[in-house]
Amino acid sequence: MAGIFNTLLSSVLPVAFIFVAGYFVGRRNIFSQLDANSIFKFIAQISAPAIIINIIITTDVSRLDPVLAGLYLVSELMVYMAGFFVSKKCFGLGFRAAILCGLAASFANHVLFVYPIAKFAFEPIMTIPVRSIITIDIIVFTLTVIILDVHKNPSMGPMRAISSQLQNPLLIALALGVMINLNPFGVPLAIIRFAGFIADAAAPCGLFASGILLAGPISRNSLKLAGAITGLKMLVHPIVGFGIIVIVGGYSIEAARTTLLVTVAPVGVMALTFASRYDGKTDAIAQAMVWSFCLSIFLIPLFAVI
């Protein structure tokens, strides 16, 4: 119990309080929704790509565990599909809305929440699995956007939808990071520090902006759907992840600890951002973000020490 309480105080709350601060100033109308959107634009275009570059150029490739990352991906895709079918069959949502609910149910807020907590709570080597998941999820996210674009505008066609993603800042950052890492002369210290300096701004800015965004009025018309998304993210995903990684994959809890932390991370901000773009269930996803965030504050310290 002491370990859980210590992790809560020393690693989780310092990160969570930034979200609470954003929520408070949002409720007081000190910062507006437009302010939050501007901050998210900075994160999407500048800071998040810097995180990807920083992860790639500072990660010891020999320490990567592709099997562990692959098992997490399997659990994520299973919850993704479950969220899609539950939304479509049980709530009668259309294809795009169901896809977005599936994304919300499975896509964790690892960049802005779990990753900084892991850096506080664990040795640097234990953050490598989280880094791997962040990199893999860029591909999952990109494929989701391609599917949504093709469905929204069938005349676009798959090839045009794929080519449009070549301008995706996250994919560009991924390719640039690999190119820098393959440089035979080594990675210049200036680039490492530059990418790290910008990357460090993502988590506090993103959590602060998330608090502002969720401080606005949220409709209560989709409470059941919000409950389903939250249940899939905070209950089903941890159970499925534990079963696949520990029971089927044979990993010890200690070896998989930070990977399991991602399964109890709150709903990712990207799900809400793209719900607005593709006419998804923004109210349900926003409500699920609030509920899952509150639950994760208590679940993450528990998973960090069990």
C-alpha cells in the first residue's frame, strides 16, 4: 500500500495536476476552447513529431523487445475491434462513428500521460516498451485516418488517401528519426538536445489543453456509450492485455509492467480530435476521456507496484 501511495504522490499526481489546472482555468474562462485548439496545433505539428524523433534517436535498438510490443498491439487491436462492433451493433452507430469509438476504446494517452509518469517512476530502460508502443501506434493511427478518409470521400480512393498521409507530421518525424539514427557518423548532440527540448513541452501543454477542452459543456445524451467506451478502455483492455502478454506470452509482470501501464491509460486525445473532424460521437468520447482519466489516476499506481 505504501508503494502505491508513493507512486501516486511522486509520479502520477505531478502529471495529473497539469490536467486539473487546465480544467480549472477552462471552467473560469481564463483560457478558451480556441486557446486549447492552438496548443493542440503546436503539439500535433511540432512537439509530438519531436517526441517521435527523440524516441528513435535516443533509444538503444538492442534493448527493444518486438515480441512484447507485438503482443500489446494484438491486445489493442482486439479492443479496437470490440469497440467498433459494440458501437455498431449495440448502439446503432454508423461506420465512421463506430471506428472512432473503437479507436477511443483502445488508443491510450501514452504520449501525454503514461510516458512522463514512466519517466518519473522507473529507470530509463523501463520506458523503452512505452516508446515502442508510441511508435507502433503511429501506424495504427495513420491506417485509421486512411480508412476514415476513404469512407468519408469514396472518390478519393485508397491510393490517394495513402499519399495524403505522406504529409502527416508524425510519419515524417518517424522517417526523419530513422534517417538520423542510420547516420554512420552518429547522432549530433545538438539534434538530440533540440528534439528533446521541444519534446518535453508536449506532455504539460497537451494535458493543460486537454483540461481546457474538457472544461466546456458536455452533453449527457451519450452516457451509455461513454460508459461502454470507458469500460472497454479501463476494464477490458487491462484484462485482455494481461491475458495476452503475461498468460499467453509468458512475460513476468515485472518485465511487462510499463506495457501493462499503457492498458490502464486514459482515452487518447487524438480520438476526440478526429471525432470532431469526422462527425463522430464527440460527447461520448469526451465524457469517456474524463472518466478514464479519473480512473487511471488510481489504476496506474496500482499497476506500477503489483
